[in-house]
Amino acid sequence: MNTEELQTLILKTLDAKGSVSNTRELTTFDGKEVDQLALLGALMSLSLPGEEMVQYESIEEEIWVLTEEGNEIADKGSHEAKVFETIPPGEEGITISDLQKLLGESAKIGQGQAFKNKWITKNGNSLVRAVESVVDQVKIDLKTIRSTGKHSDPKVLVELKKRKLCDKHGEWKNEKFKKYNFEALGILPAGDPANCTQFPTEYLERVKEVHSVGGYGSIGYGYDWKIEEAQKLILRTHTTAVSSTMLYSLAQQKEFKPVKYFSIDRVFRNETVDATHLAEFHQVEGVIADRGLTLGDLIGFMDTFFNKMGVKNLRFKPAYNPYTEPSMEIFSYHPGLGKWVEIGNSGMFRPEMLEPMGLDPEVRVIAWGLSLERPTMIKYGIDNIRENNPICRLDKRMGKEAAH
């Protein structure tokens, strides 16, 4: 359902019932479940100041989701149930080798669980049924979790998580990630928010030369680059520092291999805050390095990248960036605002940035950066990025599904 359809659903439901205690109880007119995140966008658009048509409050719940394997088992049955069903009734049973030929990897996993459940036993070199029939409780439990996001028995959740069949939504927050590296490597303006204290001396000399007098096809910036200036720390305006660091590491490898790198982190801008601008937001950045890449590859990847997020109406506009050429701004049409909104920037890293790192001149790197907030505005029909907007505070919401 699109935003307008969800708005209609909300208003008609409230007209009929007066209130809804939890939006998880809300279904479409034909009885289907409603995407809670899309519903949130519709609710926000109905509760903007001056146009407040509904009121809502957030309910934080612990939500469990199935893994890819968990979803497959919920649809087709558990490994142990498959083993049991494959073993024919009677004393002859089936040999382990024949079972593996029929079930592949499921045979190995399912045997252990079936023995544990006392569903099967061994008879010489064969496996035979130990009971007449079984109930595939794992499949039933996974279906319950998939439909409700929870289970009444905590022990079941622990056991299924141990088998990597389900996990808490947002459990990644408990994982350990590398700390942000301020030691940016690359041809960036000297005032860039990068700490250059541990760069190899010979690399720094190449950076200084390109900035000051040029090289690798560039005429340079024409000023005296100083490490003392580059060492100064400020609130970063973009995450290119991360990409630069990874590309430098790539250049130091003995053999070049094509790579794709992605990062998501917070950035800060000297912006006047309005309906589409924030002074603090999250930047998604990515680079692809390979031989023979072209601007066409970049445009094609951007189309695919945004299509997967539901943002399909794109335009590309030539632009200038200090470290990419050619460069393009990326725009998408926002129906609510009635105008094209810039949602990202992109380009091909310049040779004078890559070659001083040690990358082969034949290696091309396409790169892009976009805010997380603006594509979200367009996807969910949010007209004002400032008002009642949880996408501006992802740190508060990640890990828990918001129901309203």
C-alpha cells in the first residue's frame, strides 16, 4: 500500500472504531498485514503541526524475526521432520548414505535433532523410525514468531536462536564494530576532518606535492599544503575518510582484487535547517573499485541501489567535487513537496587521489554518498524532515520495532 492508501486505511479505521490500541492489530481492507514502518510514515503525515488529523504514541516492543533458514523451515518444515518423513516405516529403514543423497545438508543437521527428539534410532547401518508419527513443533513455533514477532515461551526463543533460526530485531546493536578511523588517507582539502598523524611519510609527501603543484594529470590546488593544518580535527562533513582509508589499504595489497565498501555514520553540516535540510544527519557512503569501470556503471548501480529502496524516479545532474571527476548530484521527485530533491552525490575518484596511494592507474573507483534521511522522506511521503521525525533519531529506535 502507498502512503495515500495507508492514510485512508487509518482514517476509516478510526472512524469505525474511535481508536486503535496497537497498530499490529491493523490489517488492510482485504485482511493482509500492514508494513509497520510504512504505516509510521503515514501516521506522521497525518499528524503534522497545523494539519493534525490523528494523535498517536509509540509503543516499544521486543520483536523477533526469522533468519533466512528460519523462514525456509517455516515454509517447508524442519530438518528433523524431513529426516523422519524420508525414513520409510518398517524395520528396514534407510541407510545413512542414501538419506544424505536424498536430503543433502539437511540430513546431517536433521539426524542429530531427530535422535535428540527420540524420533529415530539405528538398526545396524540403517536409520529406522522410533515412533509412528511426529509433530513438527519447530515449524509451528517459527510460524508463530514470523506472524507475531514473539513467542510465549522464552526457552523456545533461546533454543531457536541457538540454532540460528531466529534473532531479536536489531540484535546487531550488540555486535562489536571497528571504531571510526579519523586517519583519512586521500587527496582531500587540508581543512578536511581527518587526522593525519600516522600516515607513511612517503605517502604524505606525494599528497603534499599533488596539493601544492599537481601531478598525475592534475594542476593541484596551488597552495602550500601543511600537515599541521590537516591534523586539525573538526566535526566531519562527510564519511569519505572511511572510504579513503579502505582504498589505501587496498592499494597496499600484493595483488589487486575488485572490492565494494560501504559505511553508514553521522555527519555535520553548516546548514540552515528547513523542511529538507538538517545540520546533523546520517550519511551512507559506498565505493566500488575495479578495472574498466565507467560513469555508466555508476549510473546503473545508482538506479539499482535506489530501486531496491523503493525510490525509482531519479535524475542526475553534473556537479563539482574536489576528489571526483566526473561528478553527479542525484535527485528524486518528492510528490508531497512537488519538487525534485537532492538525495545524494556521486562520481569517479580522481587519479591524483588514487595513484598516490599506490593503486594501479587502470583501477577505477566509482563512489557515492547520500543521506539516510532524504530517501526515507521520499519513500514514506514525509514532507518535513524536522517535525516529529524518528528518522532523525535512529539511535533511539534501532533495535526495537515501533508500533502505534
